Amino acid sequence: MDIQVKDLNVSVSKPKKRIVEAASLHVDEGEFVGLLGPNGSGKSTLLMTVYRTMKKESGEIVLGGERLEDLTLKESARMMSVVTQHNYYNFDFKVEEVVMMGRTPHKKTMEMDDDNDRLIVEEALRKVNMLEMKDRDFSSLSGGEQQRIILARSLAQQTPCLILDEPTNHLDVKYQLEVLDIVKQLGCTALCALHDLNLAAQYCDRIYILLNGKIIREGPPEEVITEDMIRDVYGVRASVDRHPKTGMLNVVYYPGHAKNDDGKG
């Protein structure tokens, strides 16, 4: 299932401000696409509009050929699951209960969980290496552990599309790689906001750069992640080359070489 975003405009009121402007992107079936840009560039707003937490001002979002506005919330939840960067619960749920929430779009009102649901939840927890935590209180976990549980909830939802907003926040390096490995191995259609350029270069098939609410660049990592882009978009000096052992793109930042407001560094 693919994702299409066409000429998307998103504004907030009080005061009125355009956050995302004329943004168009596509994620082909099975593709892992990254959304990059500095803080405040509109990444989260764009994603929140795709997964229906914010309303668009104009434009179109299409999932698998169907307009998002023509789908019920339950229908879109069977097509698209979400991993956000902050997760708060007012009640003290057990880990297993949090992951079981991912089964809700597949069930009728008041339908009880069954053995199949429990098997799906167990497998999701196993994939994120958190099965031994299933009886723990979610609130007792570290931020990184909670993030892995939220990923497990999305896995239990069993959707063909996955939206991720900074999924590696609060995670140690090992678990950053583990989480993105899991997503990549799923082979699902994934749209992922990231702040780490090296992770984006390693895992993304294509990348969009968002700046001041506008998409300014698009392409494979080797075409998008360049020294000029990092200077112009992030305001820092860096070198971009191929790692001698892995052959992957490697970004190295130069301390003390951030640009001043006048563009000089």
C-alpha cells in the first residue's frame, strides 16, 4: 500500500500561521522514506496531518488509492499505525495491555481479546526484545523501553503502512539500530521523521528535506545528504563521504563551525 500527499497546506490559529505549505510526497509500497529537517520545520505537523491528529487546510492525502477523508478512523487505523516520540498515559497500564491496544481497530465494539490477539501481542513484544517485560507497569519503564513498547503496539496493529515521528528519541545507540532494523525488516510502507542524518543515510530508500514548512529537496540519500545541504538547512559545517569499511554515507560535523545569522561561519 502506498501513501500520497499532494499540495498539503496546514495552518494553526491564534495567531494564524501556515506550518506546512504546498507539500507533496509519495511513499511507494514497501519503501522506507525519511522526512528530515531542523526543529520547527514542520515534520511533526505534516505527519500528524497524515495520521489524522491535525486537520489539513487544503490538499489531499491518499492511502492505497483511497482519500483519507473518505475513510472512517477505524478503517484508516487498519491501514496505518503510528509511533510517536512522546507517549503519556493517565492510567497505570501493564505493558501487555498497552500493546493489546494495537488490536482495537480489528475488533468489534465490546469484543473480547482472544488467543489469536494474545499470540500477536506476544510476537510483537518478542520482536522488540521486551517479552519479559509484559507484566510490568508501563509507567515504570525507562523512556527508551516505553518507546519500544509503543513500536510493539504498532506491530500488533498489523498495518501495511507505518508512520514514525522521531522513533529513535530517548534510545541508546544499540536500540536505535534495533528499532530501525525491525521497521526495515517488516517490509511495510514507512514514512519516518528522523533527526540523525547518519541513520537516515543508512536506512532510508529516499529522503525529503523540509524547511520552513516547504519540501525543498527529494531523492536517494547520496543525492540529498550533502555538505551544501547540511550547511544551508542545518547551519553547520560537515563532511560527507563513504565509510571505508561499510561503504555507507558518513556525516562528520565540525565543532565550532556553525553559521552565524549572516551566513558566515
